[in-house]
Amino acid sequence: GVTSSQPYEEFLQCLEFHDSNITSIVYTRANSSFSSLLESSIRNPRFDTSATPKPLLIFTPRQISHIQSAIRCSRAHRIQIRVRSGGHDYEGLSYSTISPSLTFLVLDLRNLRAIQVDVPSKTAWAQAGATLGELYYAIAAESRTLAFPAGMWPTVGLGGHISGGGYGSLLRKHGIAADNVVDAQVVDVEGRILDRASMGEDLFWAIRGGGGNTFGIVVAWKLSLVSVPPTVTLFTVSRTAQHKGIELFHRWQHVVDKLPDDLIVMASLSRDNGTILASFDSLFLGKTDALLPLLEQRFPELGVSRSDCIEMSWIQSILYSADFPINGSLEVLRNRTTGSAKFKGKSDYVKEPIPISGFEGIWEKLKEVGVQTGGLILASYGGKMSEIPESSIPFPHRAGNIYQVEEVAFWVEDGVEAADGYLNWLRGLYEYMTPYVSKNPREAYANYRDLDIGRSWGSSYYKNNFDRLVRVKTAVDPANFFRNEQSIPPLSSWR
Ligand code: FDA
């Protein structure tokens, strides 16, 4: 319509004024590729309906000067920018908004995904538009004994993931992704290209976990890689019987955060088309021969036998977690297309073991009609996570946490009514968890963005680090140009 083409025309003239070739990377709604480009990294089809607010245009920069022009012209024409790397935002805020009248553009970093691995210094520069799969692929091409401690899903983007923390099965040994960033390249609201030295330690602190779309546009991260042994061991143990499953969960809580940091045992309690399943998934940085006696000593109840254990390389463990054949080609890690289940996730932190009766109630919740797939995914903490001070980076969930919980529901049906059914079920589960999880604040993981949290999201995600984040934001972007529904506000707008 007339109202939406006007800011676009002016924006485009502004861009052309700065770089006459730039319009080839701008996609308007009239462009035949607009929808497919928008949808290509919408990872939650809940935010891909006719009712979902859409950007005015999508901008796919190929070089930093394009980002600088986009910022300059967006500011001049009062168009909000939503930057998208992998598009996994739990509330779709990298490509949409909850405000139907907002004029915004999507700055999609898909073309900025170069990765350079330097084996001697055990570092890598990775552009923010790269995915975790592309990063792991690039590392594996150079070395099978180097890794990076980030998430387990290959299509997740480095831009959003590291901006919000980023954990995976190496967290007990090496902390989270944001703990392992040593430098970064950022374009700020003035269009300046900054690195660690020129941005200063306050801004460098803030971008490592303080949330995306807030302090500037991260173009690249310099990552500190970690060493892993040539052979690691994995096992998955599942139980369907209610009493056995609940007993194991209960016991698991007393063991997992105190295990040696070479071993992580994740757990999940889920319902999948009617069957309720208690599962325990493990990564051990060593061989079966060393793992079995350790389990026998620390967690014999789990009943892991030699035949449950599979030895492989670390990169194969990534294939395994993503359900790819472990002896297949690593090329699958570079595939950017994924499945299309709708979902909602919420998060919690557990500091005291949940009693047996608590797990019985969760098991009952999972039996409730209407839930296709859903449940709890539990990531054990301790180890390195307890050694890193809460204020080291903005991500504050450290010592004192036994494990992190993700409450999640997946569904395939279309429509608001179906979605409301699942959302209500999930909110009921979250409500049920209240007495068993962290309080004052009820902590939550920033990368599992949850708009239900309401006004207290700042302390839930960042605890006491929130005030410093506000100070940094006030210093670097006082007019709040980079923003979304849950970005750190500058002081003036918070009052
Ligand atoms: P997306 O592009 O949607 O960005 C997320 C946020 O960061 C948005 O606010 C966006 O504007 C901003 N942003 C993106 N790029 C930016 C940039 N270059 N500069 C500044 N801001 C930027 N988490 C985890 O810790 N471990 C895990 O194993 C997984 N696994 C997982 C699987 C699946 C299927 C999903 C959907 C999500 C996860 N996550 C996860 C959560 C994930 O870490 C979280 O959604 C990240 O923010 C996703 O980053 P993307 O770049 O993909 O998202």
C-alpha cells in the first residue's frame, strides 16, 4: 500500500546515495523472493502466518559497508532494524514483532558467514551469520581434537546464540559459548566498526550474553577453541515405567552437578505421541573403559552397560545429537533447512532437588490430553559453570544451580485454537514447577526468550548484571535505536 511504500522509497534513495550497487541486496514485499527469503530461516512456523507482522523489506548485506549504510538510512528514516542470524529466536523477534503497526526491516546476515580456524593459536574468527553446524564443520576440517563449547543444534546462528549465552554438552568442562569469546567485530549505532580494543571492556562484556539486537550489530566473533580427546563416549538410556523413571530423575539430581567435569548426563522427561519417556543422554570426554567404572561408582542406579556406550569423535557426537548418522558425511552440518514443528519453550533453574512427589505431578501433567509432544529437558550444571563468577559476563546462572530446565511443547496443527491448547498446557506445567525452582527472581535463560515473563525479564535473565547492562546500553545507544520487546533499555526510557 501507499503508506508502506513511502518509507521504503526514501530508505532506498538513501541507500543508493551511499552505494549505487546496494539495491541488489534489498528485497521488498513486491519482490518474488521476499516470502521464501523471509521463511527460509523462520525456525518456528508459529510466527509464519498471515497474521504475523512482516518486515517492510529484507536486507542481506554482503560486506560491512552495507551494514553501515543500513544503520545510517534506517536511523534517518525511522525504520527499526531487526537483525537476524540463524532465526531461532523463541518469540520470532529477529524477523517479526508483537506490534502490528511497527515499520521495521530485517537485516539478515546469511551472506556474512566466513569462518577462519587457526589451529596453532586454537582460535577461530567466525562471522555472525554462520551457523553452529558451519562452525563445527570448519573446525573439524582442520582438527578432530578441537571443539567449541556451544549449542547442539546445527542451524542455530552464531549471532543470536552467543549474544544470549549458548550452552551445549561441553558446558561442565568449558562453560558456555559466550565465556569463550576473546574478541568481536561490532558495528555500533554511529556506524563505527569496533573491535575489543576500540569498544572497551564494558561493551565487550555486554555483548557476551546481554542479548541480541541491543548494543549494535555483531559482525564476527573471535572464539577460543577447546581441546577434546580423539575419542569420546556417548550413551542414551530410556525408561518408560513411571516408578523407575521418577526414581532415576530423583537420584540424577543428587549426582549430576558433582560428577567430574569430563562427564555430562543430560535428562529429559517427555511425551511423544502417547508414550512418556524418561531419557538420560551423556557425553564423556574419554573412553568407555574409563566411563563404566565412574558410573558404577557414582550413578549405578542408571544401569548403563558397555553395550549402551558408543565411542566416536567429538564431531560425530554433534551428528548424533542432531539425529544424523554418525558415519555419514559432515556436509549435513552445513544444511540450513530444518523441520517445521511449532513450539514454545520456557526455562527454569533448580537449586534444590525436586522431591519424588514433585516428579509424580510432572508425570501426571504429561498424561494430560491434547499434548502431542512436550516435556522437560534438563541440562546439568556444576563443574566449570560453578567456577565462573556471576558477573564475569552477563549470563548469571552459575554456582548453586544443579540444573537448568526447559519446559517445552511442540505441535504440528495449524490455527490459533490448537496453539492456545498447547500454550495453556505449557503455562500450566510452568505454574506447577513454581515451588521447585529458583525464586526472587525466578531465573530464566535469555536464549529461551519468553515474553510471558512480563516486566521482570531483566532480573530473570541477568540477575544483578541487569544494572550494568543498562549503564552500557545508555552509554552506547542512548536513543535506543537497536531494540526489540526484550532488549536492554537505556536509562531514559526505563524510568
Ligand atoms: P536469531 O537470528 O533469531 O537471533 C536471536 C536474537 O539475537 C534476536 O534478538 C536477534 O535480533 C539477535 N541477533 C541475531 N544476530 C545478531 C547479531 N549478529 N548481532 C546482534 N544481535 C543479533 N540454545 C542453546 O544455548 N543451546 C542449544 O543447544 C540450543 N538449541 C536450539 C535448538 C533450536 C531448534 C532452537 C529453535 C533454539 C535453540 N537454542 C539453543 C536457542 C538459541 O540459542 C537462541 O534461540 C539464539 O538466540 C538463536 O540465535 P540465532 O542467531 O539462530 O537467532
